[in-house]
Amino acid sequence: MTHSRSLMLGAACLVLMLSACMSSDSSKPSLEELSQQSLSTLDGVESVAAHQTAVTADTSDRSDPDAWALDIDVAMTLDVTADQVAAAASAIRDFTTEHVGSAGWVAHLRVGASTAVPDEDRSGLSPVQVDVYPEVRTSAAADVRDAMSIRTIDRVGSVAITNRVISVQVPGADDLWPVLGQLRVLPVWTDGGSVQTETGRVRMADVPDRITADQARAFFEVSAAHPDADFAIESSGRAPEVYVNRVTIAQAREITASFTSPELSSTTSDGFKLEFNIRASDANESADTHGTFGEPQGT
């Protein structure tokens, strides 16, 4: 009897120990909860949205950073200071660095809420949005300070730094040149970035040492003069090229004349020249035009 009783007590203790361990594991907050608990108290933070996604078959433990990818989105109020935003960015990056496992994590910091675009099924960007983990340009704090500084430029609607690229959005085509002129004097813009209108009708991947100020101005002025057309400067690496679409054949001729004006001619030390492509169409006819800035057609 004594031996049997000892076995029973031992088994009972083992069950209690296992139950305690299970209870301890289950009491751990999920990665989503941990993010919200840790980051929501930062000065100036309005909300913390976190979403975890399973990356392994064993997903029972939602606190396991090796089994769950995590996307963290921290929103701050619009009236925060640059110091508050920099402090929050550093804290968010420190949190992710401390808790991340082998699964992929990303963290973004936004200033101001995104708003619905009238008459369109989409939301506009927050005034400032910056990736703070894993990729940064300089540091999480420095990047958000740069974004906050750019946001103060007159006519800038929003600034985003994602994948180390600075993207600036302005209300309309008339705002592009005044904003680009101010961006190009900033040290953070030495390697360029992108600027575009809110609708995306006009957009430019700016490569400052490949596109002259006169060429940029001409591009923006023509885009403002043709509000029904699409204008883009795309760049693969360091080879920007201009594309125009949705114009008539007559409009294409006008645009070609503007782009080929001799004062826009420029050749870099390695021989690069800015080229353009125009897709035009009328009711029963279409035409494609290819040319080089500053070089009249047929020369």
C-alpha cells in the first residue's frame, strides 16, 4: 500500500508539474500582444497595430518568434515633435532587434492617420511613413528626422522612406517643380528619390546627376499643360528615361518640340543623355515617338 501510494503521489506531482509548465507557456503574450504592450506607451503614440503570420507547421505557440512573422505598424499623432518621433523610432527598432527570431519581421512608423480619398476606393498615405526595421537608410532615428524635415517643405503632402528610397507626394503637377527645387539642395537628396502627384499621374524617379534642372522643369511644365496624359520618369539603376502616354498625335508633336529644344541638351561625362518615349493615338491612328532631350528630331 505504501509503495502504491508513493507511485500515485509521484504521478500526481508529475501531472501538476506538466500543468504548471503548460500554464506558464500559455500565459506568455502573443507577439502581437507583446508589441502592443511594449510600444503603445511610447510618448506620442496613438495606436499600435501588429499582425503575425505563421511560417512553420508548428504554430501552437504564438509567442515563438521563429514560427511567426510579424508586421508592426505604429501610428503617432500629427502634433508630435521630431524628437518624439526619433525616440519612438529608436525604441521600435530596439524592440524588434531584441525579440525577433528567424522569421521575417518588419516595422513601420507613421505620423498622422491615413485618410480616405474622396470618390476613390483607396486611402491616401499618412503625412510621414518610415520603415524602421529591418532596412534603414542611416538609422531609424535619422531617417524619421529626415522625413519630418521634408514634410515641412511647402506643398509636400506626404513623405515615405521605404526600402531606403525617399518618396515624396504633392497635390498636383504644378507643385512638382517648386518642391523638387527645394529637395535638390538637401543633403539627404544627394542620390535622389521619387516625387509624384497624389493620383500618380505624374511621377519622377529623380537621379540628380543625370537629369538637369532645366530638363526636370520642362518635364513638369509639359505634364501640367496636359492634365489628361500620364507622365513618368522611370529609372533602372542610374539610367532614367521619360515616358508619356494618353496624348493625341498633335499633342505628341507639341511635347516633342518642347523636349527637343536645344537648351535642354546635356551629356554626362560617361556619355549619358536623357531620352523620351511618347505613345500617342487618335481615333484611327497611333504613333510612337522616341527622342533625346535637346536634340531636334532628324538631327
